[in-house]
Amino acid sequence: MMFISGVLRFLFYKYQAICSILRVASLNTLYPGARIDYKTNIASNCSIVCVKGGKLDISNCSIKAGTQIFADKNSIISIKDSFIGRNCVIAAKENITIKKGCLIAEMVVIRDQDHLLNASQQESREDKFITAPICIEENVWLASKTTILKGVTVGAYVVTAASAVVNTNIPAKQLWGGIPAKFIKQLT
């Protein structure tokens, strides 16, 4: 019985790997601005969009089910050697960079834009945004439900507590948490 379950598990993992390769191939074909390497594992039920004029560069990543990645026109998203948990949202209108070794837990939101609130009544509020680039340095751990807002740089080896809302730059090797996120302690 153990042998049969081992064989079935092996076949299931191979099936998932083939499906991921097909997802990567279809995204690279569908979006001219997308460059996703075949070391990247994309789970089912992910929504990855790269609007014409946008650039999406993903290499050697594991992207879990339900995650949404959206690169708008004239934006750049670059994700290297990282893990992205279930149901995350990464949306760029300007620039989002996630460097190697990052661990992004489930339901993390990373957005480099805010809606413009003082648009006049006559103007349409559609496409009225304030943007600023986001950079997440190497070996960062974003705990579940963390939100990273526009214009933030998260230093290397930073850890955020669950449900933190990061609206300011975080220096390297620190633990931050809260709403809005505040310094908790220095990490060694």
C-alpha cells in the first residue's frame, strides 16, 4: 500500500510540474513583455497579467495558488529567486523589485500606487494614481497579510510581523510590525 501511494504521489508531482511549464509557456507567449523562466513554478488558479508596454521578469520563483500579479502599461515587476505564498497581490503601475531569497507569506499585498483623492468632480477618477517604486531587498520575510505601500524600500534581512502595514522605509536587519508598521527590534 505504501508503494502505491508513493507512486501516486510521484505521478501527481510530475503532473503539477508539467502544468506549471505549460502555464509559463502560455504567459511568455501571451504577453510580449513577460520573461518568466522555466525554473519558476506557478500553481493553478494564479492570475498573472502583463499589459502591453509593461515588463514582467520572474526567475526561479515558487508562486502558490490564488496569487495575482499585475504589471500595468509602462511598469516593471522584477522577482528573483523568491517564494510567494497563496492569495498574494502584487500590482505595479511604476516599479516593484523583489530581490533573491525573499519569503512572502499568504495574503501579502504589494502595491506601488494610491488613488488620487483630490480629482475634480468633472474629471474621471479612473487612471488617476500617485505612484512610487517599491524595492524589497534580499532575504526579506514578509509575514502573512503584510501590506507594502508605495515608495517603500525594505532592507535586507528584514522580518515583518503578521498584518503589518509598511508605509515607510525599513533599514536592514530589523523586525517591524503594527498598523502602521513600527520598529520592534534589531535582528542579528
